[in-house]
Amino acid sequence: MEPLKIHLQKNIDAKQRSQHAINFILWIVLASSFIAFSILTIIYTFLKTEAIQFGLIFKINTILIILSSLVIHQCLKYYQRDELKLGLIALVTTTLISLAFSIFQIIGWKDLNQQYKNLIGSQLYSKYMLFVGISGFHLLHLAIGLLLCLVLILDHFRFKLHAKSINKLRYVSYYWHFVGTVWVILFLLF
């Protein structure tokens, strides 16, 4: 009986080390992304031109990203209480809101392009292109979050997402809040 106990303890220890490693990697990724966004934002703010005029669509996107962050937070609570159906609904809702954000982002870029395409070569156009680059970098992070949400949806249907197994959802939630916070900061600064 004693060897079984030692074997089980080794498995628990290995699982905990694995979770700590994933947690550490997540924080490294978030810190690296924060530094990259910060550098790009500092460059943007030092371009001495008039401000870019953003349309209503970027304001709608800001509301959408805040809403998706609130929904994924609620999703985590549902899974913690083993309310799996509500958790799945919240997870799918987060994914759909994020898809809407992505579509509106592309529409917003097209609108801005119409507004600034005649200014090619000017410093204002450079500022516009830097904004497109920064928001494109953000959209890439959002796409990664969408893929992670799809993986979580698959985990739900494989019965791998429940109150005793929510670390992956917790990590995606942290990531999601980071992506949302970055967008709100970018929106407020630009």
C-alpha cells in the first residue's frame, strides 16, 4: 500500500509543478506583451501631429471588449460552482462578442483608411499607420484569446472543464482581462 501512496504523491507533485510552470509562462507572456504595447504607445504619443479622429465603431468596440471581460469573469464563477450550462453559455457569449469586436475592428480600419489615405507621406498618416499596427497587434492577441476560448469550449464537451478542473479557464480569463485592459488603455490614450 505504501508504494501506491508514494506514486500518487509524485503525480500530485508533478501536476503542481506543471501548473506553476504554466502560470509562470503566462505571466512572462503578459509582461512581454505589456512591454511591446508600451513601447509602441510611447512612440505613438511622441509623434507630434493632430489626433486621429476615431469613429463610433471604436467606441462600440471598447464597450464590447469590456462586456466580454465581464462575461468571461462570470463564466469562471459559473464553472467554479459547477454550473456547466451557464458556464458554456458565458464562454460562447465571450467568443461571439470577440468575433463581433474583430469584425468591427476591420470595419473601423477601413473607415479610417478612407479618412487618411490621401495623407500618405505626412506625419499624421504615419501616426495613423502606427495606430493600425498597434491595434493589429492587439487584434492578434484577441485572435489568440479566441482560439483559447474555442479550446475551452471543446474541453467543456470532453468533460474536461468543471469545478475541479478550471485552471485553464482561469489562465484564459487572466489573459482575456489583459487584452481588454490593453484595448481600454489604447482607446483612452488615442
